[in-house]
Amino acid sequence: MLAIKLSKTGKTNKKMFRLVISEKGRDPYGNILEILGSYNPHSKELAAKTDRVKYWISKGAQMTATVNNLLVEKKIIEGKKVVASKVGEKSEKRVAQVKAKSDKKKAAETAAKAPIAPETKVEEVVTEEAAPETEIQA
């Protein structure tokens, strides 16, 4: 799947970003298909190739949340802004997974601590004596 995302360039304290399109899981600094523009976070200036951005979106390319918000803010595309997760913040889906796992673990611990009731069938089997089997010769 293709994704439009930001690729960091520039010096240490003077970061600039390129708007690039590449595979979603790939390194944004490596093999990219096309540079679609640039973004300066200090002056909040976005220079994007509008026609190329719309072309890639029409072909099914996804956008990161930050890119989506930038393009909507600059009115390059129509739509609503989405909530971008902060660095180190867990998503709602991940929080739900962790909670479900801990609930399952607690349920297993309480089941292990519960007293085991004696079963009557086991006692009946122990008290019965098996009759010796004899072979019939023909």
C-alpha cells in the first residue's frame, strides 16, 4: 500500500520535511516514488504539487494523520482533520488489547486459586472391583 508521508531533512535544529510517496512500511528516507512537496514547520509554509497529490490519492494512496491535517488546513484536499497520535502515546486499540490481556490473566489466576471439589465418580470407580476375564477356547 502506498502512503503519502513526511521525510525529515535539514540540520539538527532547523528541520525541514519533504512530502513523499512510498510504500507504507518502508523507510521514508530510502526508496521513494516521488517527491510531492516540502513543509517548513518554523514558518508553517507548505509547498505541494496539488495535482500530483490528488492523482496519488485517486490511485488509492493513504496519508499519515499529520499529512492529512496539513493538506486539509492548506485547503489542498477536502475533508476533516484527524487526531494524530503523539510520540509515546498508546492508541485506543492498543489500550483495549492490553486491558483484555490483563483481564484474561486475572480470570486465570482466580480460577487457579479456587478450591477443587471432590468428585463422586472417581470414588465409585475406585471401589468397584474388576472381575478377572477368562479366555474361551474354541
